[in-house]
Amino acid sequence: MDSPRLIPHVVSDRAKQRPQQIWAAIPKNPVDASAGYEEVTFARLNYAVTRAAQWMQETLDDRPPSKVPRAEPLAYIGPPDTRYIIFTIAAIKAGFTMLYLSPRNSDEAQRAVIEEADCKLFLYTTSMKTRMDKLFASHQRLLDMTHIIVPEQEDLLEDKAVPDFPYERTVEQARREPLVILHTSSTTGLPKTVPLNQGYGIHDDVLRHLPNHNGLDIITRKPFYGPCRMFVAMPLYHAGGVLLSLLKSLYQDIIAVFQPANLPLTAQLYNDILRYGKCTGCVIPPYLLEEMLAEPSHFDTLASLDFVQFGSGPLSKSAGDKLLTRQKNCPHFIGSSETNIYALLELDDPVADWQYFRFHPSSGADF
């Protein structure tokens, strides 16, 4: 088994060893998936992380030098593009931690999360300026923060070499240091912060080498062995988006396909992304899956994929049964923001028993 790796090292090592390997596919047009996709290599990802880390250090960091990362939180709201991934890695290298806020939160919920995290810096994109100005004006605490517009995605991803931004922490030093800060939903009250450390990310590296159990494969990793192009319909400020678009694209060689950033995600758009993004698999929440199954042409698209993975909520039995009439590779996952996705084993009858889970002993599940 290879030694576990930290995310910043995975990116820089891949950029050196296989610079032209494709990391992601992004829409050429932010409002039209049919315009096609542009591929982003690991070399460009590494350039983008370096540019973002340098920008953070030069623009945001007026602190005295320190040998130990201070991990000051940076609140962020932006469109669903690669900047969530770029900023997560860059912040680690520059000694910050990204705090991702749901744009669906009420003003009160945003303030509660920011106050709990003791956050003083708020980053956002030019496309969010009008919305952010309204948010900042809603409360003095938000107005008193330092507000900074971040670089554009195309500027960060410029295919031009830049001097490296070193990150010299070891796994032992950094595994308990911050990776990112998320927050709970506000369905039962004000949201609470959910800080995740770098050991959380290392979990995905270790999962690659976890042995099968009694001849049963681990279905929560099986679809992600490349090469595959996967669209993840989970918000990038949500644990599902971070886990799948960040960790799987780095540790398990999937190509992460992103949506047109300026469009709401509907069943029709999802279908277009799968088609024009040339996806071979997808991860989809139940509500969207049920909408797609109701449209024959969308069902055809799902049936043509190598796999359809769903989770993040219950899927009706009728929808699941319908999906499995034409798409047999449908691993059903379960996890949480705090635990990552559980290691689940193959079922004896994955068609009849798709609503059930079989936990790998290493998951720690005890019934």
C-alpha cells in the first residue's frame, strides 16, 4: 500500500508526473451546455492553485510570518465552478481555510455561521456582487467584514506556467489541520459549522487500498476507478460536492464535469450536461433522478451510462425499481458531512435489494 497523501501534494505531484492528464471538463458557455466542453489538465489546475495561493498571500495576508498554518477562515459564495476546488487547495497552501456558505441561506443563517467561525474576510465573485451588497447591508456584523472580489475562473486557469507555491507539511503534521469548513442545513434552526480536517481527505486515499471483504467488492469506490467522466449534481458548498468533485477527482482519477455556472440545475440541463460533457457516469440526488426518469429521452441517457450513483436522500421504491429495469449499475451510497461516504459492500441481489446497505467491517457500523 502506498503512503497516504495530502491533497496539495497530490495536485503538485500529478502536475509534474502526468501534466497533460485531464482533471476536469468545464463548459465553454456559462449558459449553454450544448456549446461543448473544454478540458482542464492537471498542469492547469496546479497553475490555478498556485495563482490563487499567491493572490491570497498578497491580498489577504497581513499577519506576521508563522511556521504553523493559522488557517484563518475565508467565507465564500460563488457560482458552481472550479474555483471551489481551486480555493480549497490554495487556502491550505497559503495558511487559510475556506468557509463555504450556501447561497440559499437566509441572511440570519449566513450571519450565524460567520459569527460561529469568527470570520472576518468575505470573498465572492463579480457575478454575485449585487446579491452580496444586499447581504452585507442586512447586518452591521456583515458590513464590518472585509469584502473582496476573487479572480475570474479563466484567469486562474490560464495555461501558462507560474513559479510553484511550496507546501511542505507532512501527513503527520497536517492530518488534523483544516481542510475546509462547511455547515449544517437550516431545516431545524440556524446552521452550525462543520469543520473538516485533512485526514478527512486522506480517507479517500486510504479507501483505494481497503481490501474487499469475503470476496465482495466495495461499491462506493468501484465506479470511480478511471477512466470515467462524471458529473456530480451536488452543490460544491455541500459535503457531497466537496467529496466527489474534489476528492474523487484527485485520489481516484475521475474527470470531474462541471455544469454551466449561470443556469439553475433542472432535469433538462442535467441531461444536456451528460450528453455534451460526454459523461460515462453520474452522481445524482433523488429528486433530480425521479424527474429524469419521468422523461423517456432522459431515461435513455441514464441507461446509456456506465453507472448512475445516487444518494443524499431517499429515492422512492417505484423510481429505483424503474431505473434498474434498464440501468443495472446503480450503487446507492450513504454518508454524512462528518464521516465521509461509508465503505459499502456489494449486495447478493442488487436489483431486488437496492434499498439496503451492506457495510464493510472497517466502516465501524455496529448494529
